[in-house]
Amino acid sequence: MAGAVGSDEAAIILRAALDASGVRRAAVQTHPGPSGMSVAISLPDGSYGAVIVSGANLLFRPEAVVFPKDCSLLLLQSELPEAANLHLARRARSAGIPVVLNAAPARAVAAELLALIDLLVVNRGEAADLLALPEAGLDPAQAATDLASRTTGAVIVTLGGDGLVIAEARGLVRQAARPVRVLSTHGAGDAFIGGLGAEWARGAPLAKAAAFGQAAAALHVSLPPDARGGVTEADILAVA
């Protein structure tokens, strides 16, 4: 993992969590000031919103990142500044490393960055924002197709309990969601993109990798928060 933490007590907790999970964090930088955070606002139906406080992420230096020799995929998201994502995407493309952009939290994405992306992943709201359309009444299949025309690769539009849509060169693929009892959707997108990225990097076809991500997300939202950190690949495969 590459990223940035601050010089506060939260940084100690964040680094310890990565270590406990076995994540290599040599590229996680430390900068003066507070660490970034996302404040979740949960609703009784399990949905949520979030307030993003960027903190040290704004000081992240992409030029200091060294890709591991065994790097098989670069996963970007919008917690980091756009310039940082663009810098890393250019380097990955030059090195032949596939680039995935999870365009969350929602913000404008430069055409130059989209042109470097092998896979764009957005939810319904983020797709609407990128297309400058109202979310109400958005046609996910058309949105995926329109966004795919702006990239050099595929697009996935996630739809929560309604599954997802994949737009790629072979056409459109729709996949249903795994039915589960939802405790909270907080972190569902992260669980999905992590599972998808891991499986795709191992060589799985995109639809199969997305199904693995869906299983990971389904398991995540159905578990209490304190049980989510212990989820294993075997647990996800059991759901899939």
C-alpha cells in the first residue's frame, strides 16, 4: 500500500492495522499534521454517507513511490490529489502495469487520467456525477457504456443490492448481487474493489473477478464491524 499518514496518534493506529493485516507499507509516507479520515454517517436502513477529511493525503508525494517488482495492478482512488493519481497512472502504464481507478469519493476526473485507465469502477452516484446527469432515473447500462467511451478499458457501475453492470469490448454484462441481511453498507465499496482487484490481478476474467468482489462486499455488509477484519479468502469463496 502507498499513501500517507500524519504525525498524530491516529497514524500509529493506522500503521498497526496494516501490519496486523500483513500489508506491506514501505510506501506509506509520514507527513506533519493530522492523518486523513472518513467520517461515516450511517442511516437506519444500512446506507450511509461520508465526510472526507484529507489531512496528510494532501501532502502525499507520488514521485517517492517505488512499485514492487511483483506489482501486477495499480489501484487508485480519489482520496489522493488528482495530480498524484495522474503521476502514478502514467508510470504504471509505462511499466505495463494495469491501472484501476475507483473514482470515489465523487469528484471530476481529468480526461488525461481516464485515458490511462484499464478499469474504471464507480457507483450509481459517482457515474451520474462524471456524466453530469441526475442520479434519479440514471440508466446504469447506458452510463457504463458512455463512461467506457472515455477510457481505454472497461467500466463497472456498482448498484448495491441491484448488482452491477460491466461495459467492456465484448459488450455489456449484468450481474446480480448476493442476497444478504445488511447491517451497514459502510465500507462495502472498499471490500468490493479490494476483492475485485485481488482476483483480477491473479488473472481471473473481469466478470469472475467482479463476482468475487461482490461476494466480499456481501460478506462485509452482513457482518458486525468488529468481525470484518477477520474475513478470509475462504470465507469469501463460501459466499461466492
